[in-house]
Amino acid sequence: MISDIKKNVEQKMQKSLDALKTDLSKIRTGRAHTGILDHVMVEYYGTPTPVNMVANVTLTDARTIGVQPYEKNMIGPVEKAIRDSDLGLNPATNGEIIRVPMPMLTEERRRDLIKVVKSEGEDAKIAVRNIRREANEQLKKLLKDKEVGEDDERRAQDDVQKLTDRYVAEIDKALQSKEVDLMAV
């Protein structure tokens, strides 16, 4: 019983951490990387489709992403989708390839992005704490139903708290790393 709860808690907390890392990878720094365009959707025959499903997304150099649609008639819609996204990018078509240059980040934009990073981190910490709360409620229910003893319940709550502390520290480490990455010129 208790081991199942602990395993479940750890899996959920790991998912929260992985989701945070995925979200942080989408917040752009001065360098180009193909993951930036992952959440950009293109109208493909009436269906919103991710850019990487209708085009080959590659890095042409450290500051430029190359997007080559599989179908020539998709060049316009892909370019429009990238331009209209909330990423602040200005793509340019060069024959069959759309070049997406990554502009330098200003100091003000870096500070705004750090606020976004901290907000994402706080959301992840809240998710981890909610997982802890749910686990503690399950443990109390087991105690109330007399399926476990008080000592076992207390020990399990301590273990859940240790997991929570570990994942909050991991979240802080990921945030610190992203802040350093954003502030690097």
C-alpha cells in the first residue's frame, strides 16, 4: 500500500519536473535550436499541425533555423504561422527554404524572460506540493481505515516530504541553469 503511494508520488513529481524542463526549453535564449518551433501550429488542409510534421526543421548555423516544407504549397502557411507565433521571430523565404534568424535579446527582454522562467518554476513547485498533499491525504485515509499503523504512516509522510524537498531542489537547479543561460550574452 504505502510503497505504491510512494512510487506513484515519485512518478508524478518526475513528470512535473520533466514538464518544467520541456517548458523551459521552449523559452528562447540568443541561440537557435529547433525545439523553439515545436509548439508552432500550421493550418494543414484545415487541421492545425505542428511545424515539424509538415516541414524539415534544421539549424543552418548557430543563429538561424532552416525550415523546408515537404510540400511547396506549404511555404506561405508555414512562414505565416512562424511570424504569427508569440516567439517574436521574423522568417524570410529563400526559394524553397524558410530562414528564421534569431534576434539578439535585449537586457529588458532577458529580464522579462527570467520572470516567465520563475513563473514556470513556481507552477512546477505548486504541482509538486499538490502531489505531496494528495499523498498525505491517502496516507491519513489508510491510517483512519486502520490499514497501516501510526508509525508507518508517519514514516511514509516523512519519505514523501523528502521526495518533495528533492524535487523542489531539482526545480530550483533547473531554474538557476536557465537564468544563467538567459543572462549569458
